[in-house]
Amino acid sequence: MTSSTSRNALVMIAVVIGGAAVYWLSEILTPLALAIFLLLMTDGLARGLVRHARVSEKVALPAAILLITLAFIGSVWVIIDGAAGFFTKANNLSARLDMVIADVAGMLHLSVAPTAHELVQRFEFERYVGVAAKGVQGFASDAFFVLVYLGFLIASRNGFKKKTDSLFPRDEDRAEAAAVFERIRGGVEGYLWVQTVTGVMIAVSAWVLMMVVGLDNPGFWAFVVFLVCYIPVIGGAVAGLAPPLFALVQFETYTPALVLLIGLQVILFVIGNFIYPRMQGENQNIDPVVILLSLAFWGALWGVTGMFLSTPLTVMAIAILAEFDGTRWIAVLLSGDGEPYPRTEEERARKVETA
């Protein structure tokens, strides 16, 4: 009992110290984590080009690197350009905001409705807008370091095999380490595939709806909807509420905002309840409560970047914890069905029979 208690206490202390170190080193670790994330995407895309497009292995990796780099740079440009356009038009929306506030005050039976300027001064919205603008600027600067990290990671890929052979001299240990890596890569790539496909479906449907309604910058908002689909829980709320809120300010009537709200909720409901579960399969065998806690934990440590990476990091943690007898119970608690990554033939057969 003393040994078990001491071991559990040491584990808890190590987790707390590790979390503090990850938080203090966030400015260094977040670009590196994103670079590793992009490296996995690049590797998966290269293998996909070889398997499905019949591209040679020598051409597949450079083509994948070029596509991922262009997509990443394009994403940064769309975000910065769209945010700049939004902040430029924000100064011309005060009159419409006053009308919306007056209508809401009338519904609440308030005798005197505050103006938008008064609300801005009372709640210090200017400070929050400044923080948001600073965050966009920081995202652009971090993007440069992400690409630098990605370049060095790709350049060092050739040495991974030699390092693995030196770390695991025995064939059994090396095979076991390779199996763990395959589980991590398969889980992360499966998660990326499902989120990307469903995100494209939601973004395209939302873009068509916003074009029909006539919302300004529909391409920017569709791209924002696509990006937030990678954030569990919060992403759906942002995708379903952000465009209607800005339609509420843009148009003279409330009908376009109501159409956007209902239409986006229908899109999210259909894809989230019928298409997403069928595509998900076993790629994300995580308990829903764990997804929420992981989102809060990594969001507190690394902000928005942590929210984006919360689920892939949890997939990696489950794959590693499930490999060792002393920590497998943690992986069992984190998994959705209580059977994370079966290691033996009996476990695999039992999981197939259960499914």
C-alpha cells in the first residue's frame, strides 16, 4: 500500500510539474506542436498520393510539402485579410447596433436603451478588440516559426529510423515501438480525415446559404466555419452563431439572421448526427467527457492552439498509455468503449464481437 500510494503521489506531482512546464514554455512548444501536426498531415498526404494517385514516392513527399505549405500560407492570408476587412467595417456599424439594442431593450421593457458607444465604454470592448487584433498579429508571426520548425522536422526525417534502432536495439522492442507509432499516426490521421471532410461539407453548405442571404465576406466566414470544426464542442457553437450575429448587424431586418440561424443549425444537426458518426468509426475512441476536459485543459495551457490540438493530443496519450500495463487503466478510463487499442488477438476478437 505504501509503495502504491507513493507511486500514485509521484505520478500526480509529475503531472502537475509537467503541466506547469508546458504552460511556461507555451511560446516555444505551440509552434513546434503545430509543426508536428503539419508533419503528420504531410506524411499522410504523401502516402495518399502514392496509394491513390499513383504518384512515385520521390515526387509524393515534395508535392505534399508544397500543398500543405501553400494551404497553410493561404489560411493565414485569408484570416488576416478577413479580420482586417472586418475591423475596417466595424466603425460603420454603430448606427445599426443602436437600432438592435433599442429593439432588444423594447422587448425587455427597458425605458432607456443604452447606445453602442456607451456599451463599448462600459464593458471596455475596445480593449478586447485590441487583444483580438494582437492575437491575429501573433498568429501571423507564429505561422513563420511553424514553417521553420516544419522545415527542420522534414529535414531530420531521415535520421528517425537510425534513432529508433539505437533506442530499441532488440527486434521485439523495436516492433512494439513501431506498432505504437502506427496507432498514434492512424488515430491522428483518421481524426484529421473525418474532421476535414465533415468540415468541408459544413463550410460549403454554409457558404451557399450565406451567398443566398447576401452576407458580406461569405468566403471568410465559410473558412472560419471550416477551421472551428476542428475544435470540439465550441466549434459547433461558433459555426452556428457567429454568421447570424453579424447578419443581425449588417441587415436592416432580422429575417436574414433568422434564416442563417435556422439553416446553419439544420446543417450542423444533419452532419453531426447522421454523417459524422458513420465516418468516425473507431478513429476517435474517446469518452465525450474526456473530450470536454481535454478541450478545457489544453485551452487553458495553450489557448486557441491548444483547443485545435486537444483531441489529437488525447488520441496520442491514449495510444501511449494503452501500451504499458501500469498505465493502461488510465487509457481505459479515457476511451469511449473501455477497450483502447487492443494489443492481443483475444482483445481484438472480443472488440469485433462487441461491435
